[in-house]
Amino acid sequence: MSEALPHWLDDVEVRFVHPYQAVKAYLCPHCNRNIPSGTGHVVVVPREAPDLRRHWHKGCWQLTDRQKSARSRTAGG
Ligand SMILES: [Zn+2]
């Protein structure tokens, strides 16, 4: 499986979902595992395409976030 991220991940709004707000189960696009209802997680909303919003495990999102900051650190001084 490729590590490449869709380009829209560069401009997204991330919303935290508290356990009491998670009334449905979702599928995490990063690990393809279930996010059970009642689990705190994040919703990632592309600003360009809000319809493509996806629910991620908090840990999975932090992994990609680390990749992004590593990339920008390389670009910076
Ligand atoms: Zn996940």
C-alpha cells in the first residue's frame, strides 16, 4: 500500500469528535478498520471538497500529520 497522501490533505479542517458525540460506527480510511461508536476520533474535512470528509482514528491522523510536518521541516530552514 502506497504511503502517498491525496493532495487535498494539504488543506483540511480537522474536527475532534468526543466519545459522547460518536453515535455511529465509521471506517477509518487509513487503516481500514472500524471506529466503534462511543470512540473519540477526528473528522477530516477537505476545504476544497467537504463532501469527501472522512472519519479517522486519532492515532492514524497523527501519523499522517507527522509525515506532513516532516515534509515541511525539510522545506524550511
Ligand atoms: Zn485508523
